[in-house]
Amino acid sequence: MSGRQLLDGVLVANELVHFKTKEKKECFLFKVDFEKAYDKVSWSFLRFMLLNMGFGDLWLSWMEATVFSSKISILVNSGPTKELLVERGLRLGDPLSPFLFLIVVEALPVLVKRSLDLGEFAGFNINDVCNIDILQFDDDTLMVWDGNRKSKKESLWWRDLLKLNSDNADSNAAGISKLFHWKLGKGDRIPFWFGRWLGAEPLCAAFPNIFDAVENPKAAVEELGNWTDSVWHWDIHTALILNHGVEHSEIADLEALLAGISLNSATLDKPCWPWDSCGYFSVKSCYAKLLQGQDASPIDPSYKSCLNVVWDSLIPQKVKLFGWRLLRNRLATRDQLIRRGILEGDDNCRCPLCNSAAESSEHLFLRCNWSVRIWADIWGWLGILPLRNNASTNCRSHFLSTFHALNNKVGKGREVSVWLATCWCLWNARNGIIFNNETLDIDEILFKIKMLTWWWLQIGLNRLNCNFYEWFKNPLNFL
Ligand SMILES: [Zn+2]
């Protein structure tokens, strides 16, 4: 690209960090690493980008011939296996690949631009004319945003974290720093009265009467005493306003508490995370702390076996993950989006299929009129009686009862794929309506469910020897 140099990105990043340190501004840097970037380029997405960037028919036909028609075979004992169809990946070493890769990653700045326009994201302002949001060089990406900008939609995780500081429940980020306890070193960084360095609460709360008489409430620990012949001596009296009438017994209590504690001029004061044995913050210890006192009942065994069946089934990884999220009620249905503060009360929270009831995974997958129709058809197809579906049925119990109903007829958890395919197709239909303005087509969904299960089992089980037509007519003959 004319006017651009190879080092531009590095220089901008370097200058940015320098600027924010010099100006004492807060900024958030997020370095993205693409895992196996070239291998994972989806051809359908590349095609989509090429079309949308206006590449001509001739060029597209060249791409079809050179990139999208590749096949691979694997060498086993020096002989090539049957050729495999590929749907993704750019060849390393092909001079064309870097350019195609750039076209694919160009989608990210477009998405960033869109969230900037929507106000969901704010880049880092250097001045009125210069703003940085994303820096990209090939597969290296650095996202930059303003660390001071308070989002009105705080994440659930952040809100939980704030709850830890229960005596200051609605404070902001400053609350978190109060969770840290200080480990005494030189004593120059710790506020004597406000810091949590001696016991669970700050000394201003433990000794309120003495604190009232203090001349400098913001004094650091090192100001409350002195070194004499390399021995540290505490001196509370000189820190107090004269004749303020503090009980001697109270001062004696404080002195007793301080007795035996000495500063250490060789080490720095260090903040310590109190719930970790080494004093370091870790998400694990924080999570354990958050769970404390909540009813963190152990996962019940039927539920656990239910998840294991999903992991062991013969379906693509992304559908397994989808199933796991569904059974743990972690899908981003609209009720969950409200709970996480992503949608707000006045946003549309109705089910996109029927557009009447509020959307939850129970409604979307079990109770919506459209999904009820789909399940009825699928059960008819599998030759089992419709399952009881009352107000107390949730996705998990529905999954288990489908599984048990089928398990008497067939074995080895293959039937799980039918249940998951049904939910997966409903979920995709729902997303199609929301994001692509598609319309609901029940027959198409039913066809997709039957086709996907046939396809998954065909790949997962070498024994499923039937064509799609036979499968479509009577799946139980082949399961
Ligand atoms: Zn509905």
C-alpha cells in the first residue's frame, strides 16, 4: 500500500503506550492471536468477502479454480489415501495466500467501525483529530480502547466482583482495590489509617476515637514512627492534635497491636490478594470466593451423565458446545441477554419465532407453538409417543426423557444427535430471523434436522449404510 511502511503499526503502538504513560491516561490494550490463522480461513467467508468487496466474475472464477477446488489426501505408508474435500484453509507458501488472508481479516475493522458507530465501543483518543481503535498487521491484531470510559452496561462478572466488597456494594473500580490487603515493607505506600494492612479492617474503623484526633489522616505508615539505631519505633502521640482528649487506654490498645511489627526498609509495600496463599490475584480464587456462601450445590448425577452423553455423541464439536450451553442454560437467549445487562428492559425481548411470549430457552426450544409442531413431527418420524411437555419441563428434563424414550429402542447414544439437531436447527432458524431477516419455514427446518442427523451419523459411524431417502423414510431401521 503506497505511503505505508512495514513498521508503521509497531511505531503507532509504541507511541501510543508512551503517550498514555506520559499523560497518565488509562487505556486498554487487547492483543489478539489467531490460532492457526491460515488453516482456519473459511472458504465461504472468503467468497463472501470477495463478493462484497466487488471482485469481478473473472477473478472469482480464478479463485474457484485455484483456491476453492483444492482437495487433499494423506500419505499413509507412502501411499496417498482417498482424496478429501476441504472447506477451509489457505496454502502456506502460496504467494496469493497473504493477500487473501488480508481480505478475510479486513472484516474485523469493519465490525469495529460498526460498534464505534453504535456507541458500543470507544477507541483511545490522542487528541481531537486522532483516535486509535484497532491496529492490524497480517495476523497480528491489537485493539485499543479508552480505559476511563465507563460502560453503562457492566458485565455480570464485573458486577459479581463488586459484590465481593460487600460493605461498599455500589462503588466502582476503586472498590476492588480495597479488597487487596497490604503486605508491609518500607511503609511509604500504605496509608496508615485507611489501608488494610493490620487486621481485616482499616485502623480508622478499628480506632475511630483516635482517628478523630489525628492531624494528618492521609499519613503513610512510615510517618507514624522513626528509625533509631536501625530499630523501628512507633510514635502515635506526635501524630495526634494536642489536648484532643483521647483515652490513654485506647492508645495503649493501638500500641499493643503495633508492638512487634516493624517496617522493613529493604522491601516495597505490596498489595496482596487475601484469598490466595501466595497473595496473587487469580480468577480461580476469586471465583471460589464468589461461590462461598452461595448455594453451590454439586451437579446432580443425572445432569452430569446428560452432559457426558453430549460430549460422547457423534456430532460436530460446535454442536456439542451448543448442546452443553443449552443444557446449562448459557445460551444467549433474550432473557439471558437482559440478565447480563446487554439488552435493556425496553428492548425487544420477545421470541423471534412467534413474536408473542418472552424468549427463554425453555420457550424457544420447548413451548413455542412452532417448536411444539417441530417436536411432534420429529417424534412421529422416530416412532415414539410425544413426550409430556408441561410447565415444569426444562431443556434438561426434556433431553433426558427423549433420551430414555429412545434408549429402549436404540442404543449407544446416537439418538442424542436427533435431539441436538432439532435444537440446533431451531437455534439457527431463530438467528436467521434476527440477523438475516429470514422467514420461518417449518418444512425446511424439518428437512434440515433429518439431513443433518443422517450426515453426522454417516461421518461418525461407518456402519450407517443407507442413503438419505431410506433414512428419511425410517430412521429407526438404521440407528
Ligand atoms: Zn415463541
